Amino acid sequence: MMQQICIQLEILMSRLTEIPKLRKKKYFSSNIHQEEYHLLKDCIDYHEFIFSMEKQLNKIFGFLISVQFFVSTLNLCTSGYYMTKVDVDNAHFWLALLILSTFVFQIFLYCWFGESMTRKSLAIGDVIYKMDWNLLSTSTKHTLVIIMMRTMRPIQLTGSSVIIMSIETFLRILKSSYSAYNLIRNSN
């Protein structure tokens, strides 16, 4: 779903770049304002559709992701602790290492794609900013400014509105897992 949202954002950016090109292609057309208006309206509707996809994604997976992250953090610290108590020659050490690496990779994937989705949503404002504004009508310029203001709130995957999927969150999870591991190790 996160990849699908990223692709939809790419399509939106491509459509937005077509607005100034419309004026270049049909410079002498009498209904250029009408065509520009319809293209911009379609972009706005499409942007709202993408935000509804984000809302649906967070509604469906938000709680599950927060529970999974909490459980994965506990598994990381217990697997790390178990690895320190077992010899490297033992098969259980390698099994614990495999479990530890799969949990880290699983958390990393969520955070990586969440970060990618957030960056793509912020890039829409950059695409609008880089347009040739001299070719656009005044009403189109005002509407594009409103879209740019709307993109200030990025599309994010959140776990119960607490955990935002990003690389920073991934690093915080690793740090908290290591802190819990140290707490367990020092208590014994």
C-alpha cells in the first residue's frame, strides 16, 4: 500500500507538470483557461484521493503496526540478551542471530517505505515551486499556492498516531531495544 501511494504521488507530480506545458502547446487556443481549470481540478481531486488512501491505510494498519513495533522491540532485546548467554559454536546462537536480523529487517522495511512515502508527498510542493509560473493564470497560481500549503502536512504511516514510520523511528527503536537489553543484562 505504501508503494502504491508513492506511485500515485509520482503520477500526481507528472500531471502537475503538465499544467504549464498546456499553455506552451496551445498558446493560441481560445479555451485555454477552461482546459487549465479542468486539469488543475483533476489534480486537486487526485490529491484528495491520495490523502484518503493514507487515511484508510492508517485506519486499517495503525494499531497493528504499533503493537508489532512494541513486540519487535521486546524481541530484539531478548534475542540480543540470549545471544550473549550462548556460545558462538552453539546452533541456538545462530538461530537467535537469524531471529534478531529478521526483526530488524522487518522494522527497517516499514520505516524505509514510510520514509519514502513521506518524502514523495513533500516533493509535490517542490514540483509546484519549480513550475514556470509566468505562463499560468492568476486563479491557477492561487490554487497552486493552496496545494503547496496542503503539502506542508506530509502523508505518513503512523502506528496509532504515536509512531511515525521513518528512518528516525527505526533508529529510536534500535536505541530503545539496546537500552532494554542493557537493563536486562545489568539486572542479572
